[in-house]
Amino acid sequence: MKYTLSARNEKKHGKTLFFLMVFVLIILGISSLLLVPPDFQDCKSGQANPKCACPAEEKYIGKRNIIFVDVTDPLAAGKIKDVERIIEEVSFNETGLINWIKSGKKIEKTSVYMLSDKKPVEMEPIATYCSLPPSVTWLFSKFSERQERQIKDGAKSTVSEAIKTIVSKSSVAFSHIVEGLAIATSSASNWNSGSKLILISDLYENSPTCGYFDSQAIPAFNAIPSECKKWVDILGENISKRKTSTNRTTVAICQILSKKQQNGLISFWRELFQSKLDYDILLSCDPEEIDNRSKTLN
């Protein structure tokens, strides 16, 4: 009798152990599928490839951020550090695991624009890079350790090249800030509503269209020329909340202080953005504050 009961118990425990093992294997299988990162663009170590570390398929790109740098005047040494920190921390701002899975394994793409002697309509990003997926996902990727290092090194070199270009930039005659922002945010491949728009500038617009702020009083926003208003409306349409997006655009201004500070400068830009948004912009050069604002808005 005891032998029969013992055999039955062993058989019962055996079945329980079997189903438990099957359950664990299923969980591990599902987890590995969830954690496999998407394929990346080809990336050679040490090469500043504009698409380095970005997904091979566009569907895995979520927010498309823009960092717009105005170096009409040479950057002071202290401000160079701010620019470096913003570019580096935005580019390597690793996506949280839960948010990464919930978003469908999407990462953020960031394009860096710089005002130059080119007309605003001819502007192209001086660098483009993507945030990397969560560190734990590399354990489930098909990449070898060497390939993983190539991807990360390539991303870093892209950022380094962007910073070198900005630091070495000489002064330019015009500063088409409003027009440049409108055109940059009109690029569907580099921008979508609900992303981060970071402006690094002394905020002195100097153009035939919107005025010469450094040689005249800062105009009231409601008194800007009609030609300038056209660009403001384009910018406003690009950064406004869309029906296709539940996110709100984060607008951050990192001000480069110039030798002279005219009254009404910050007020002008605040009014410009608030005329298109129902919330205030952020005045900060701190990447952490910018990231927190984005999380608060969304």
C-alpha cells in the first residue's frame, strides 16, 4: 500500500516538474524574443557614419529630436562644455527597458543642425545619431562582442565629429534662427511632433526676414513682419501636437550669453513658442532637466 502511494506521488511530482520546466522554457523563449534588439545599420569602428547605431528599419525609430546650434559668434570655453554635454547625453540617453518594450523596441534619433553661411533651405544635419537600446538586450542580440563595440564606437565618433565641427566654426554674417528652425522641423526624416527641440543660441535673430536684433530694439512678437510670421506659422505647425501623436513637444533653450543683453530678448522667444503651444518652454542647458521636462509633458 505504501509503495503504491509513493509511486503515485512520485508520478504526480514528476508531471508537476515537467510542466514547470515547460512553463519556464516558454517564459524564457518569450523573454528572449522581447529582448532581441532590431538590426542596426552597418557601422565600422572609428568611422563617423551618419547612420551609425541607428536601426536598419525606420519603424524602430520613435522620437526624432533636433539640436539646433547657433554659432554666429565663437563659443566661449565654458559654453563648449554645455554643448558637448547636451549632445553626448542626449545621444547616449539609454532607453529604459519597460518603455523600450512598450514602445515596440523604438529608440530616439537626434539630428544636429548648425547655422552656417548656407541659406536655411540648404541646411542639412552635421550629424545624426540614435540612442542605444537597453544594455541587457545586447545579451540577446545576434551581434558578437566585436560588432557591439563597433556600433558603440561608431556612435561615439559621430558625436565627436559634431562637436569638433561646432567648436571650429567661425562667425557668420546672418543668423536665420526662426527660418532655420522652421525648415529643420519640416524634415519628416529628422523631426516629428512630440520630440525634443533644443536651441543653443544667443537668441539674436539677424536676417532680412525677421529683423536684426543686435542693431535694433527687440521687436514685440505681435509686431513681427508678415514675412517672418510665415516662418513662425510653419514652425508652430511642425511642433504642435498632432492627431497622430499623443506626445507634446519639449522645447528647451540653452542661451549663449553675449556681450550685450537687450531687454525683451527672452520674452520674444517665449511669446513665439507659446503662441503655438499651451505650455511654457524650458530655459536650461542641463540635459537631465530637459529629459525630465519631456517625461513630465508626456
